[in-house]
Amino acid sequence: MSGKKILYWAYCANMLANRMECCVHKSVKRLEPAQLKDHILAYGRFSPQWYGTLPTIIKYPNGEVWGSIWELDESHQKLLDELQGVNAGIYEPIKIEVVAHRGVVNALTYKLVENPPKPEKKYGIPLKKYRPSKIYKEQMIAGAVESCLPLYYRKQLLRMPDNGYTGSVLPVFDDRV
């Protein structure tokens, strides 16, 4: 470990401690909830691993997305990049400013490389092909609860439509021990 720390802001399934500890490193530390202003949560690329669309953040006036700030060793960023599919061209790392209890915090986060298309809707609800799987949504909500995100935001996540998929989602295994 290099000893130098970085701050990572997670807004999706990576809000869960067991996911971060298992998939990145057991030394990661959740610091506090934080808000990204003038952005909204959107869904874009389909993930065969999650059997639904993946979340991203997009700029949107007066919008807000809540997430959790994590502290991790700088040497573990490559594991986080791998988890986010950076080398596969799925997500890209970006620097952002979020608002936390301690004030404005500069952090690393990830957004989809391709901006999501505007979802087709029926009766004002996005078609299933533009929604996350139910199991992914449940992971996000569990992470929001665990991260102590504001209640109104957790309720917003609960109201978000999903595609109904509750089957198995298998992790992508590699040769790391």
C-alpha cells in the first residue's frame, strides 16, 4: 500500500460496504453521505451481469444525486477501475465536487462512457429495457440505507421503476486471490 489516500464517491451498488470490502479492498472506509448537485441519476448501458441497465450521473439543473464518500488507498484505485469496467470501456473515472457535512469535498467517481439515450416511455414510465434489474435496485437501496442517505432520497429510489428481474446475478471472477 502506498499510504496516500483518495476519496471516492459511490452513488450505486458500491455504497454497500460488503461490495467495496470484497471487490476493492477490506481496508476501505466509508466516511459520510454526500450530495452531487445539478445532476440526476440516469440509466444507460445494459449489463448482462446485472440483467438490467447500469446507472450513471448526468448534468441536470437543480437535480441532485446522493451517495457515500469512501476513503481508500491510492494503490487500490486500479481495483476500483476494474470493478467499474474502465478497461472494458463501460465507465470512466471523473473528478467531482460533492457537498458533505464537512463542506465541499473533491472526489473521484465514475460515469458511463456513453451518455444514456432518452428512454422510450409508455404512460410516462420508461420501458423495461431502460430500467435497472430489481436485484440491482435492491442493492442500491440497501447501500442508501447503510450509508444513511436522507429518507426522502431513499423513498425516491424505492419509487424508481425496475425491470422486475430477481434471478441470479453472478460475479465476474478473475485470478485474484
